[in-house]
Amino acid sequence: MRKVIVGNHAVSWGVKLARAEVIAAYPITPQTQIVEELSEMCASGELKARFIKVESEHSAMAACVGASATGARAFTASSSQGLALMHEMLHWAGSGRLPIVMADVNRALGPGWNIWTDQTDSLAQRDTGWIQLYCETNQEVLDTTIMAFRLAEQVDLPVMVVLDAFFLSHTAEPVDIPDQELVDRFLPPRRARYKLDVDDPHSYGALVRPDDYMEMRWHLQDAMHDAVARFDGVETEWATLVGRSYGAVESYRTEDADIALVTSGTITSTARHVIDQHRENGEKIGLVKIKMFRPFPTDALRLALAGIDRVAVLDRNFSPGQGGIFAAELRSALYDLPAEDRPAIYGYVLGLGGRDVTPAVIDGIIDHVRMPGIPARADLWVGVKA
Amino acid sequence: MRELRIHGRGGQGAVIASKLLAAALFHEGRWVQSFPAFGVERRGAPVAAFVRIDEVPIRLRCEVTQPDDIIVLDPTLLTAVDITAGLKPGGSILINSEGLPGDFPALIGRFRVATVAAGEIAARNHLGSRTQPIVNTAILGAFAACSGLVGLESVCAAIEEDVPQHAEANVRAAREAAAAVQVGGLAAQEVSHV
């Protein structure tokens, strides 16, 4: 069934088709429509899930942690300040190895109070042990939500599905909604390896002394490594059913390119449009889209960018005192390439707090990055008023 | 690519109008994208919504600043906001008004202007209240008739599918408005198409 739906409802449909069993959420703009729709699906009986209303985002994640620990398939959604309030519980989910799925609608952090898109909220949760998958279209949002449950349950790690505020969340466009029967074939009911069971009592998350803690962290790292390959497998299976896949990293028209843009989220779509125009003029320029931020797909990015002269990273986010976060991560990932293959990396910070990123803005970056002799820097700010 | 902007006041259904129009165009095989002006809305305050239409998947994910077509749900907006901001030369404006296109001399030399008494039609069909009629479905019927961009039947089908209450009255309003729309200004062949 193809329908014109907003990105928020693409998440709701994905969660419904994945047959989530427990949903706990607290409303926050621009996420609210996701759980509003899910609460209606639960109320009507379309989705046989327990919908738990809570008093804060911290409690929403706590409820998901509890539900997931009993073996249930759990979901929540949040944004910005709400996600920040969840921070402590995100560690409980990640280090607790609980395959919870959450949608984060990227929204700027305040103050200044701002409801518009900005990736800093999710990127600031980088070290909590969550897989992070960024989306470009509403179709990708729906597909990624379903795949997220499969991936999470394969590696026992929580997955954050990330979508831009408004440019996806409130934008309606055609989405193919797969049949339930097809999703059921792809995603069987969860079979938890470990779960709370009153007939076989265990305690989880108790004191761990120095002689074991490090091994737990190593297992977490091992699961993250595993998730890179597992994601490819999950995508391949999904593609055989619906004919769509995205890749942890996608190269677009980078063949013979001297210059590549690196993008994530909806800026990617506008950038594809710009790349096509430059290719029509015979310019050797392409694009690499990063979908997976954690685990960071280092090998795929080395392969995608080796031999390119200059890379312009478009970051709709920033780490105060450093610069764009994707740019910093990418520099770190490519540092070990042989010097002759290693591109110069230019980090552009743009579009913060929902400022529009138009084709003209991206053209300006392309004009800048190809200027002869400019030094590579990680904190080039685009369009800041004097 | 064709881009359209709808001006309304919070509560008049501008955002729903953009979604219905997108659904109607999608049923005709077009690629569409619709979204509200990103921000916080209040009842009665000026709001806007947008539709992009193309024959291929739409990749622009930025705001619409130079629309081809404008729809105005509330005539009082003509003096409250700059409704022609960025409108391409020769573009079209459809206004909910009991007047005729000739009553808008400042617009008619530059743009194709159409009018329809959508408020009266909506009120007659008991959509909203007499003082605050919900005009979005009526104006879409008029848009189908005067733009040639989308079929009236597609608009009616989208209303039947996506409007949960009073679908019949909304369809009737769309059909009445389609029959009542008045077109003036630049000749149709001067207007840009997809």
C-alpha cells in the first residue's frame, strides 16, 4: 500500500508493523505525532501493545528498560531536551544490552529555545552504547524502523532511528507501506537470550567489580563491531522482500571524483540535486552519505573516500570547542590511510537550529572547498551573520 | 517541478489542504511533497503550507521560496502578509473572495488571478461555523477547476479517503466551488507548467 504520510507517521507505521509490545513515551515537539498515532493504534486494538503514559522522558526510557528486560519488544520516541533528560537511562539500555528501539526527531537544544532541526541532540548521546541510524526520506524512516528491531535483537543493543525535524517529521510524501505478512516473515517475535523471569530469579545491573567490568565493556565493543556486518545482512534480507536498501555508507556519483561531499539526513537529498547539476557541467564531484553513525563505519568510509582529493563534510550539528561532529569522526577514521590516499577534510557547520540549507548554500560550499591552496579545517561556519 | 504555497489562518485547514492536494496529485501518478511552514501555530494567526509536485521523485528538502502558485484561504491576509512574496512572474493566485479577479488590480497585471466565494460555499454546506467556515476543501475544488493541475475527481477522492468527518459535505463544497470559480488576469498559456 502506498500512502502520502509524514515522517512521524512513517515511524508509527514501522513500529506497528514490527508488532512492538510495550510503548512508553512522553510528548515533545516535533516527535509527539509518532506516539500520538501509536496511542490511537493501541486504543483501537490495531496494535496489541501496552501503551504506558509516564511523567518524563527519564521514566519513558526506564519503562522501556524494564519491559525489554522481561523479553518484550519495546519502543519510545523523543527529541532534544527530552532525549537529554533520558541520558542516564540510555546508558542503562546500552550497557544493559537491551534491544530497545527509539526514534529521535532531531531538534536543537536550548537555550535559545528552538524546535527546529539540528543533530546535536542525538550526537551528544554518542557514548551511551546505542546504534544510531540517520534517515533521508520518509520511506527510509519506515524501512529503518522495522530493520532497527531486527538488528537490535540480533546484537542485543538498542537502536536509535534518527530523522530531521520538520524536513521529515512534518513533511508528507509517498511511502510504500509493506504488508504485515511480509514484515512478519522478516521480523519474528523476539526471543530474548536473557530475561527477567520470576520462576528463575536473577538480578541484572548489579555491582560489578574492576576484575569484571572491563570485560563487559569489551563485550559491548565486540557487539558494536558485530553490528556493522549484521546491518548489511539485515539490509540484504529486507531488500529481498521489498527491493530497498540504503547501506551504512552510500556513495553517489563518486566515480573518478576529485571532490566529495559527506552528508547525513535530509541535507543529502538537496545535495544529490546539486551534485547532478555540477556533473552536468562535467565537474568531477560526488557525495558520500553516512547513515550509520554508531558503530562508526570506518572501513566503509575509507573505501568510499580513499583517493579523493578534498572532502567537504556538511555538519548540521556541532560540538562546542571542536566543530562539526561528523567531520571530527571522519578525520579520525581516515587518519590511518596512507598519506597519498588520505583526502584533505573540510568541516562545514551549517543549518543549525533549522536554518535552511538550500542548493545555493551547498553551491557556496563547493565553490569554497575547491579554492586552490585553502587549508583544511574542521570548523568552517557557513552563513553566520556578521 | 512546480511549487505551491497556501496562506491561511490557524484553524482554517491550510495544512490539511496541502496534504489533500498532495494525496490527490499522488493518485494521479505524480511525486509530491507537502509540509507546513515550520514553526508554532496559533488559531487565527497567519499560517502557510507548501506543496511540491514533479514527474520524478523530489529531492529538494528545503523551504519553498519561489512558488509558482498561491492559494489564499482568507481575504484579510491580503493586507496582513505579503502573499505574493517570491511568486514567479506569471504565477497564479487563487483567492477566497466574494469579489471578482478585476477587484484586485494590483495583482491582475502581473499574475493570473482567480476568485471563489469559498467561505459562503463552505458555510452553506455547514463546514465550520457561519462566522468561521472551514474553506479548505472548497478552495481545492476551485483550484482543480482553474489550475488544470489536478482533476476535480482526484480532489474529491482524496477528500473521501482522508477527511474523517462530513466527507460528503466537503465533496459537495469542492464541486460547487469548482463550478463557481472566476478566472482573470494573464492568459492561461502564459502560466508556467510542471
